[in-house]
Amino acid sequence: MAEPVSPIMGAKSFNCPHCNALAHQKWFDAYALYTSDPPSLPDDQALIKFIDENKLNHEYENTVNWAKKYLAGRPFGHRNDNFSSDVHLEMFYFTQCFSCEQFSIWVKDKLVFPFFGLDTTPNEDMPADARESFIEASLIFKASPRGAAALLRLALQQILIFLGQPGKFIDKDIGALVALGMPIQIQQALDVVRVIGNNAVHPGQIVIDDNRDVALKLFSLLNIITEAMITQPRQIGKLFEGLPPGAREAIEKRDKPKP
């Protein structure tokens, strides 16, 4: 199976962000026409009623098709041979997919529509500030994998602070947790997020924008780290606290250092 081709500024073909087909893309410059009237939107229910009443009426076929496109909620175009513009918008572009004919919108070299984040959620036990960074990273991932990786590095730093580390130097914080007996698999997960996140902030050997899968794996790693370092200890702690007082006292006595 061929690798998907990500949308890239100026590319003649890529996987369409609407239909996902690998298709030729037609590029358009953007021009604007001044209007003295404020924008107004047709009433959805009125359009639905109009379509139902006229869908078999060939006289209104073009208007019915326009109403259907409007209700879809996506930008669409129609040819206007009499159009003259007031403004040429620089660094603002459109692409139209040869396969589905849908339009995508670009600002400078970034695809801004359609905009959609990842269908991934942070572990419920992730600290609040780290959750915010995680969610923000998921929202920008498709537009900027490098930016998402940098935010996930920040989320890691916030988790380490929650775990009682200073948070100033991530490498030292991980070393301190290893000294406290942290499992090697979790240490490796922490270092993966640290190293890839560092490459996002300070470019190194890993080119994140060219290797989106690398950045994508950081989301699941952060959830694994949270599960191992926060969720599981919390669940075990609750179970232990539920033991009878006598049993807990006997355990504490057993594990008390011998003089």
C-alpha cells in the first residue's frame, strides 16, 4: 500500500484532506470584492423546504444544487465572468481537488481548512496543565507535527513536576525517577518524548515535519506514562487503604527497617 502524500504548499498532487484520494490539485490565487452589506446567511430550514419542494423541478435545478452545497457547510465556488476584484490577497490560496472538487484553504504555507484535530484524548489522571498541552497538541498536529511535538514535550515537563521533580531539566528529572526505581520501559518512554520534543524545539537529527508518525506516537506514550506513574499507583493506593487497619499495621511493621 502506497504511503499517503501529505498536503504541501505548491504540490501538484497529494492526498485530499476532504476525500483522502491521491489526486491532482488545482491552485488558485485569492481575490476579494468589497461589499457594503454585512454578510447574511440563508435559513437552513427554508433551504431544506425549498429543496424538498423543487428537487424534481428542472427549472430550479441550479438553485437546488446551490442550496445543497450551502447546507453541506463547505466553501464552494461558481464561475463569474463579470467578476472584478478590489483586493488581491497575498499569501492566501485555494486548492481544488480533481477527485471530489472540494476546496481547501491555505494561509502562507499552512493548510487552514479543512481543519481537524486528532481523535485522541488524554488519560483522565493526567495533570490539568499537561492535559491542556496535550489537547492543544492534538488540535494543531495535522497543521504542524513539529509544534505538536514541542507541546507534548511541555506536557511531559508538567507531568514530571506533578511527580515531584523540579521540571527545569527533563533529563535530570528522568534520572532522578530512575534512581527511585522507575521501570526501564517507562524511562524509555520518557526519553522518547524528551528527545523527539527536543528536536522540535532545537532541530537535530529527527526531521519531525517529514516524519509525522514519530510525533503521532508521542500522544500514546504520554498516556502510557500517565497510566504507569499516576493511574496505577493511585488505584493500588486506594486498594491498600481499603485493607483492615490491623493488616496495614502488620505490613508496615514487617517493612520497617531493622535497627
